[in-house]
Amino acid sequence: MKVPKIRGSVIYIGLAFGLGCQVLAYASESLKTPSYHAQNSDLSGRNFEGVNLSLADFTHSKLSGSSFRNANLNYANLSLADFSHTDLTNASLKFALIEFTNLTAAKGLSLEQLKEACVTELDSSAAKQLGFDLSSYQAPSACLLWEHVP
């Protein structure tokens, strides 16, 4: 599929009502929508180091032992996925949906990464490991975009 070129304009997309806009492309840059669909896949032990996986869908996927070091997982759907024993060192999780995601023994996962993500449910061992308290967690306002995801 050929990606169209956009010239002479800036494109904005509203994330949700009242959430502002995000610049997607500038003049003479290609508009690309990164996406990676891996629902219900077994990707255990794979190397995703430094890969742009923004908007990826890993719902119900097995990723145990994979490396996401320096990867971009912004806006990714990680719900019900097995990220146990993965390397998440310096991975960006901004607005990623973490819902019943197994993060047990995830290497390099930090409290700061979780604070930028959209956490609705987190396994107790990962929460305890990081000192993450879901009851006092305030999700970023952009997390409202996940409210309509089944």
C-alpha cells in the first residue's frame, strides 16, 4: 500500500474532546500510521529493541522474554498480554493501555513509565515490585481515548 505525501500543510488530530491536538505530520513529510497487529500471537523471546510500535495491538499476546529496550510503545494496546520477564528498559509507554497485563519480573520497568501509561489493572507482583499503588494513580487525561475500546 502506497502512503500519500502531504505537502504544504500541517495535519492535526484531536485525541478526544478537550484533550487537545497532536501534530501528525509536517509539510513535505509522509503521513504514516504506525501499527503492528499481533492479537493472540506468541512472540516470546523476540527482539523489538528500538522499534517504533506506537499504536500496536498486543491484546492476548505472549511476549515473555522479549526485548523492548528503547522501543516506542506509545498508544499500544497491551491488555491481557504476557510481558513477563521482558526487557522494558527505556521503552516509552506513553498512553499505552495496561489492563490485566502480566508484567511480572519485567526488567527495566519503572514507576515513571507506568505513570505515563493508561493503567486500569495491574498484577499485584509487578505493582509491589515497583511500589505502584493503583488506588492513588491518576491516569493521564489522554487515557480517555481507551474508554471505548472493547
